[in-house]
Amino acid sequence: MNFEDTKNLQSKILEIYSRVAEESKSLQGQWNLSCLDSCGECCFNPNITAREFEFYPLMFHLLDVNELEDFYQKFWGENSKKSKNIQGGVCVLLETKSSLSLENSQSLNSYRPGRCSAYEFRPLVCRAFGVMIRKKNDFYESSICRLIKKQYALHSEKFEEYLSSHHVNKEEVLQCVEDFAYQLNALHPEFLNQKELPINLAMKSAAEKILFLSSFHGYDKN
Ligand code: SF4
Ligand code: SF4
């Protein structure tokens, strides 16, 4: 992929991303399965994976605002104090809010508050954390965050019941994660071949790719 090809795909990636987010939001509204206040628990999962291209929009944004090099150096530069920790583990984009107490945990035992520092550019996987539909063989199934499921057990059951009555080939086509992943893969042949990586490695790899491509291009953000 060259610089122009990659840059030109950004609006298409973001368009698919916003459809994923809208679909998840709409399911949460329709089935009364909203997220818990100030919750950021899903982002603390140290095993989240993504593919390199999923972070290209964030990297192009950072390039636009002239912060990509600093971003890279902060986490992966030779002098980064954090560099031992960012290959795997919790996503580096997670901002924890110590001012928010765990009293927010309502009837649940614990969840940690936090927010994504690059929410607008978060990858596909993160847009499906709350509620989404998945396709398995010829059937749909729900993907509901465990905290939401616990908090809204009855609503979750109703949603699952609804999905269990839908065969994939039925006339009513439901939007599911696999469809969105397929749409992303179809944007460029290279995307299909990219492997899932721990989220911080996918981010690092994306930063390196865009820095490399931009260095040959004489990048002009206009
Ligand atoms: S990219 Fe943002 S939403 Fe996704 S895991 Fe990291 S902090 Fe959370
Ligand atoms: S998806 Fe679950 S863990 Fe993530 S913010 Fe919503 S309620 Fe919290």
C-alpha cells in the first residue's frame, strides 16, 4: 500500500465504524441494554486484539495534528519508560479517572471507570463491546457485555430469545459484527491478510506504517 491509497481509505473505514457504533447503540436502546454509568471495564481487558489497519484512521489524525511522532515516542520510543509494558496488556489509550469512585458500581460488585482517549477513532472491536449481533454458522446470536447482561438479565434474555428465532437466510437480514468486518476487509486486499494482534501491538504497527509511508511522501495535510 502506498501513502495515497492508505490515506484515501480513511473516510471509508470511519464510515463503516460509525455504522457499527450506530447499530450497537440502536440495539442497546431497543432492548434496554445500556452501559453502566462511567464504566470503562471493557477497556481493562488485557487480551483485546485488533488489526493494524483498524488504527490507520487514528494515525492519520495524529499525523494531521502533527502528533504522530510524539505519540509513537511516548509509548514505543527508545527513551520511553513505558516501553516494557506496551506490547501486550491494557490498551494505552485508556484513561482512568481516579476522581470517579467505584461507588458507581451500583448493584454490581465492581467495575472500573475509564474512558478512551481516542474514542472517535477506536477500532471495530471496541465498537462492539456493549451489545452486538454475531453470526454463527447459519444462526444469529447475541454478544452482550457481561456487566450489562448481569444488570439487565431479563432484557438480555428477551434479546437472545428474539435472535434464536432468526435463521440467517430469513428475509429479515440483521446487521452483525461479521458483516462489518467483511466490509472492512473488502476495502483493500491487504486488510484481509492482516492478523489479529494484541491491541497495543496493532497500534504500534499502524503508527510505524504511517510514519514510514509519510516519511517518503513529503506529507502535506492539506
Ligand atoms: S481503543 Fe479505546 S475503546 Fe478500545 S480498548 Fe483502547 S481505550 Fe478502550
Ligand atoms: S460494554 Fe460493558 S464494560 Fe464496557 S462500558 Fe459498557 S457496561 Fe461497561
